Amino acid sequence: MQVLHASPPLWYPMIVRLRNLASANSALVRAYLSLVGGSAGRLVISLVYFIAIANTLSIAEFGLFATASACGIMLSRLLAFGFVSPLYRIATVKTRLLGVYTAGFLGGMVASAPVIALAAWLTHLLVFADQMALATFAKIIVAEVLCWRIMEIAVIVSYGTNRFGSGSVLVVVATLLKTIAAVLFAWLSDGSLQSWGWYYLAANGLSAIVAVVFFYPRVRLRWKLELYTRRWVDAVSVAGAEMLFYIQSELDKVLVLSLGGPETAGIYAIIMRLVDLTALPVRAFLTVLTQRLMRTSAMLNEVKNRLLLEGAVAAVSTAGLLGMAGFLWLFPDALGKNVSVAAPLLIFVALVPAFRNLIEYHSELLYATGRTVVRMLILATLGAMKALLLAYILGLHTDVVIWVELLNVAFLVLYLLSALLTYRALRGIKKRPI
């Protein structure tokens, strides 16, 4: 008797292909799952932190804090004049030299301190002079530039040495410390921005201590100036690119504060903070992808792979935002009274997370493939374009809903410009191996 074999379903070859792909890249999959595990924990803890701060400070003070924090993030990229980049590369490919490059980073950190202090003073003078005390601003800047950045560097080195689980744990611990400080602030303090400055500095300082004592690899510091000078151009170009990336990423908060005032800045900061929370899984993916591309750029040779990667980033980003918007539509007061003011506007920026994350993805492609100078030029172009677009939108439309909706158009223009410039820069990738 003849046995009839049923043909497999149409989706079966796709499942097999995905399974084979996951099997071939099992180390990357495990690394990504470790990072996502840390991101999931960080997401929950960050949400508690956000709720505590956004609803204890007034909307105007939250806008001031978010803008000052954004300035601190931008200035933190000047720390050690970008020597974080050589430190990360050495942790990834030549771990035995980690002690030498750690010493170089510490030397660069001391050398960069006066430059950062001067830049911070000028920033306060130009942006915050009439709205925030210099002492409060200084606490936020020190917390971001020195304390939180040191914690981030410990995470970066952990990732470079393939200790993804350790790095993820540190991120969660540091975020938890900030959340505890925020809850204590909401419970014990007078709710003023001046008081929050002390809590914020203490939490970030403790995070830095924990990172150095318990998570940074034990190394013997050795000073070798000749090695540092060889890496100087790369380090400075990366510092410039990082600074420009965060200028084009965070400058919007400064512009909104300058053009719309603290109240508008507060609403905008709440919206963008919710957008940031939905981006954590994407950033975990970008970390793994960057390491893969540092070792080989072959996966970028095919246009199909590039489109799949961009599509995955955009889909996950948009799904996260829509999920958050849907939750807040069903439970508008779930995140507190101040957040409920901005929550209805979240659906109007549905495409912003995808475009923002894709711009970050393009930046990571350029960094991972060694195009640091080109990356800096592209980020400078994007920063200038973003400033022009936001100034035009905020100057043309005072209605909140209208200018929030137009953010989708602004970020679409930035994404298209980023894609055009990035893929032109990567055109010769087949000809020049990393």
C-alpha cells in the first residue's frame, strides 16, 4: 500500500531558516537575551523612577531637570576626550592591554575636567541663568558627566569582554539606585528641584562606586604614552561624534525650553521619556550588532540584510510605542497626574521612535565599521538640521497637538538624510575590510 506524505505547510521553510540562523549565531542570541533580560528589568525599574520624579516635581521643574540632564549627557561625551572608544576596542579584541588603556582613560579624564567645567558654566549662563540655581545645575552635571558616565564605562568594558550578564546586572543595579533615590525624594523631601539635585547626585555617585569596586575587571594600571598617541585621532573623532550624536539627540529639550518655556519643556520631556522607555530592547540589539560588525562587516554586504535590519528596528520601535500608548489610553492615570497630562499626546508621535532608533542604528554602523570621522560629519549635519526643523515647528505652531504631530515629519526628514549619508559612506565596505 502506498503511503501518502502530507506536504509541509508554507510557513515551515521560514521556521527552519530562522532556526538555522539562530543556531549559527547562538552566541549572539545568548548575548542578546542577556542584554534584553537586563533591559526588561531596567524598563520596569525606570518606569517606577519616572513615575516618582515626573509626579513629585512640577511639570515645569521636570522640564528643567530633563533639560539639565540632557546637557549633562551631551557634556559627558567629552570625558577623557573620547578615550572610551579605544578602551572599548581593546576590551573587545586585546583584553591583555586593558590595564594600559584604563590608565590612559584616567589620565584623559583628569585632562578633560577643566574643559567640561568651562562648557558647563557657559551652558548654565546661556540656557539656565534665570531659571535654575548654578549649584543645582552643577549637581546634575556632576551626576551625569562623572558618576553615571563612569558606571556606563564599566558596562561598556563588561560588554567588550563578553560579560554581557555582568554588564546587564550593573545597569539594573544603577537604575535601581536612582529609583530608590526618587522614591525617597517623593516620600521625604519638599518636592523641590533643589532637593532633588542632592538625591540625584548621591544615587549616581553610589552607582559609580559600585561599578568600579564590584564590576570593573581587576587590572594593573600601566602608563604607555606611545600607545595613547596612536589612538588619539580616533578617540577625539569618536568624542566629537558622540558629542554631536547626543547634541542632535538631546538638543530638542534645550530648544523646547528656550522657545516654549519650562511648562512646554516638561510636557515634551514626558513624551520623549516614554518614547525612550520603549527603545530599550532596540538598544540591546544595537550593542550586540556593533560587536558583531567590529569583527566582520560581511553581513552588511547584501542590501536584503540591510533592509531586514532596518525593518526589524522600525517594527520593534513602533510596536513598543503603540503598546505604551494603548496602555495609557485604557489607564490614563496609571503613571500619575502629571504624566496623564501628556499621555494623550503619545499616539501623535507614533513614528518618532522608529526614526530616532534608525538614526542611532546608522550611527552604530559607522562606528562599528571604523568610519569615525565620517560619522562625526554626518552627526553634525543631522544636529544642525534637527535644530532648524524644531525651531521652525515651534515657531510656526503654538498649538501643542500640531507641533507634536509635526515631530513625525521632522524625524522622517532626519532619518532620510541619515540613511542617504550613511549608506553612501558604507558603499565601499566590500572593498576595504575592517
